[in-house]
Amino acid sequence: MTPQAGRSAPQGKVSPAVVDSVFRALADPTRRDVLVRLSERSASVSDLAATYDMALPSFMEHLKVLEGSGLVRSHKEGRVRTYELVPKQLRLAEDWLTRQRTLWERRLDQLDSYLMQMKQESEK
């Protein structure tokens, strides 16, 4: 079953659609690189776009995805739009991965215990 966008999550939990948008944004190497650069300092669109060999409208689509996921935010002063990282959204991905790792480690521990028990019973 696939979570539906806009579906509300139980209180205190993050909506699956929000987590999906964060991972969708992180799936692209250009967007990940932009996040690394923004982790060092805020930057204007022209500064960010200067290092990529792509048309500005294509690069702006990457920024749109990042901003839509909440990983970055922008503000405009005059004609210059500046982007900055929103670390809180990265923690959503980290928290989701941590929960999955914990779940699978527990399952593997249970499987290991079960297999050890079977081995001991077969040796009797």
C-alpha cells in the first residue's frame, strides 16, 4: 500500500507524503550537491547555478523540488533570490532511516535467536 500525498499522519508523526518528498528530493545528485553547498553557506540562484552545466530553467526545477520538500527555503531581496538549508527536514530522513535500521536489526536478532534455538534442538 502506497501512502497518499496529503494524507494526514497521526499526531506527533510526520506525514508519509512529507518523508516521500524529502527522499524524492535527495534522489538526485545535483540536488544533493546543492544541499552540500548550502550546508556551508546561503547562496544566490546565480551562485548555485554557475557550477552546473545545465540551463537555468532546468536548474531552477531542482531548486523548486528542494524547496517543495522543505529542505531549503528562499527569500528575495531586490532581484536576488537567496537559498538556505533547512536542517530540520534532513533530520526527517535520518529519523526514518534510523527507525528502519532499528526495526531490521531487531528482526535479524529474532531470526538469529530462532535459528540458534533450532540448531540446539537438532543437536539433542
